[in-house]
Amino acid sequence: MLGRRQGGSDEPGHAVGRAARRAAARRDVLLRSGCKDWAAEAPSSRELAPLLMHGVEHVMEYHAVAQGSCWAGIPGGPSVQLFAGDAVMFPHGDAHVVSSAPGMRGLSDVGWFATLDLAHLPLRIAIEGCDAVNPASPGFHADATVVCGFLGCDLHPFNPLIEALPHLLHLLHLRASDDDAWMSRFTQQAVAESQAGRPGAEAMLARMSEMMFVHAVRRYTDMLPAEGVGWLTALRDRFVGRALALMHEQPARPWSIEELGRHVGLSRSSLHERFVHLVGLPPMQYLAQWRMQAAARLLLETRASIAAVALDVGYDSETSFTRAFKRAVGKPPAAWRRERDALPA
């Protein structure tokens, strides 16, 4: 469950939502259709990110089937068959193939991405064989219609959510339960928005993409075994989940492991051991990295001074914060902000 666990005071869904909003900071949506035998191969996020979203370090792609069926997978890795209502996501930005049959390969050349007019989304793209046609002709008959979206994020200085997700995340039958009722209309609404060309379609699809990402994370978290390890499992833990929530909500507070232990009801040594087992980092090291992530967002989203950002994330001096930030990202915060500001929108 992503809600409050019995006996605990944290709400893991809130932490996932906060991290998901950081993960899905920017997004674009495409519509791709296939006809007969077809294969569309997407290169890795490292190659795609500069073409799709300037200034974004990492791109995750998802595919939701509106009608028909297809296959999606990582060459040499896992693959899944998708039917209408299913979706697949590649959180780590792996190169992958979407095709009419398993084992097919497409063209991995990224050149055609550079020809797309991403200023006017969504796009309708037809795939015949390995060739992409943009825009698809109005009379184009598609054996499968797939809504494809891109979610952008940064992996640095710290992104525990992306690290916690698998390389291929398969969402089966989005209309399978009452809880998924709103998602059952996702692909139909996306197709309708792309075809109508009404004002606000891009904004509508962007929000829908964010919702799909959060829903995918929640679905995946629900399936994790209670005895597992990892950041998402830690969020559900009665003690470690509460410690994480406290640090997420109040990163500037001068936390110590003793104080965290008092708040969650564990001794210093027990909390340290449990935290390291589930998260893979000691609590104070995690806090330091989370502060850098919070600082990065403040630097990007506000015009606050470096000194103000330092105080907001728990540093008493600008000098000590600058040293810590440079260790985390390789540049002082002022230089990093200037570099990011200079990137094209």
C-alpha cells in the first residue's frame, strides 16, 4: 500500500509524489502508429535528451497502446507484449524497440528526431517497416496505435526514485480495476487530443504524462515484496519511512541520528542498521545528498541568492554549502546555475 501503514505516521505516497515531480520536471508527448510489419527503435536517453529536451540530463520514454497490440523491449534484455490498455516505461533511459513482433529491430539513427517540430506537440507519426513518416496521412491505416511520451529529469546531484525503478516497467491492463478507472481513458484521450489539435493539447498531455508516471511508480511499489530492500521499500517501512519523511519535509533541520531515532521510536544503532539495510546509505549521508537535490531545485526554480539557498537546505555558511555542492556536482552552485540558465529553453 502507498497510503499510511498501520502503526506508522508517514505517507509514502507523498514522498513518491515529491520525487516524481522532480523526475518529471519537463515532458513532451508524441503519437506513433504502426502498420503491417513495423519496428521503431529508440536510442538511449544519453542520445535522445539533447534532441528532445534542452537542458535535461535524462529522458524516460513510455508507450501506451490505444488499439491493437505490439511488443516492447530492450535489445538483449527483457521484452513484453502489450495490448490495448497496457503501457510500458523505460525509467533508466535504455535503448529499446517497439515493434509488431518480438525480436525485431528498427533504425537506431537519431537523425530523424532532429527533424521533428517539437514546438508543436503532439505529433502524429506513422511507422511502415522501419521508416517514420511525419505527419501521418489522415487516411493512414494503423494495425496498432501507440501513444509515446517522454519525461525529463536530472539524475544528479541525487535521484533515488529513478535508481529504485527497474529498467523496464510494465503496466498491465490499465482498465483492470476501479482504482485504475481514470487511467483506462488515458490512451483514448491522448489520441483524441492529438487529432483535434485544440489549444492546450500539449499542456493537457503533459499533465497526463506526469499522472501516468506517478501511477506507474505506485503500481510498482504495490508489487514489491515486504521483505525486499531499496528506497521504495524503505518508504513503506514503519521506522525508516518515517525517518525519510522527516528528512524530506525538513532538510534544513540539524538532524542527528539520535534525534531521528527518538522521533521514530528506535535506538541510534537500530535505526542506523535498519536504514543502511533498506536504503543502502547511512542516514546522515542520505540527508547530505537529499539536501543537494533540494538545493539544485531551488537554484533552478528560484532566483534566491546562494546564501539563502544554503540556509534553506541546512548550511550555516555559504562557503560550506559551496564546497559540498561542488563535491556533489563538480561545479560551485553559482557556476552551475549560470550554466543551466544559459541552456536553450
